[in-house]
Amino acid sequence: MTRRAVQPDRRTLWMTAGVLAGAIVIGVLVVTVATPTDGPRRDRDVALSEPGASPHIIPRPNEGRAPRQPGDRGGWEQLAALGAVLVGLVAVGGLAWRSSRRARSGRSRSAQVDATKSTTTPASSGPRSS
């Protein structure tokens, strides 16, 4: 018994796409409204107030401040998150490597067993004569 792939109706696809787009728009609006604003950014004002200074999006080396709270950039929480991501990545890669190695060794073993079965034939394959 074979299963045929059922293709959804176009109307269903458009409705699903509309619901997804609506959810994204509502999510963006909620985040925009719920995010507190602390007024204008001071780093832009300082950079533009100096004569001949041009604003930089990426801070130059030694231009920032050291992390003071756990949530600051470069703090222990950020480094711990990076470590957790790296540990997870290495774990997934190691498990994939191990399973592919097992699958390859299983295939080679079964190929060897098949090869030995096909080369050995029973001694009495025909009718017996007494």
C-alpha cells in the first residue's frame, strides 16, 4: 500500500500565510510598544559634538567600558551562553560523526558477510548419487 502526498488547498495556504504574517506584525508591534525608551542615545551626541568626529557604528578597540553587571556585553552570562552553544555544537557534530561511523562499519560488515556467503557453496547442491 502506497501513500499519495496530499497537497493542501490554495485557500488554506493563503490563510496560513496571512495568519503567520499577522502574527509577525503583531509581535513586532508588541515589542516596539513594550520596549522602554531612555531618551536619545548619548553616544551619538558625544561623537557628533567633537569637531571633525564621525560617528562609528562599531566601537573601536578600547573605546567601550568594562562589563559592570551580569547582562553587559562581554560579561560572564554572554561568555557562558557562547560556551553552551559551542558545547552543543560539538556534541551534535560528535554524535553525527559517531553514528555515521557505526553505519559505515555496519555496511562493511554486512558486505563482508554477503561476500563470504556468496563464495561458499554447499558441497551437495545437486541430487545425491549413492
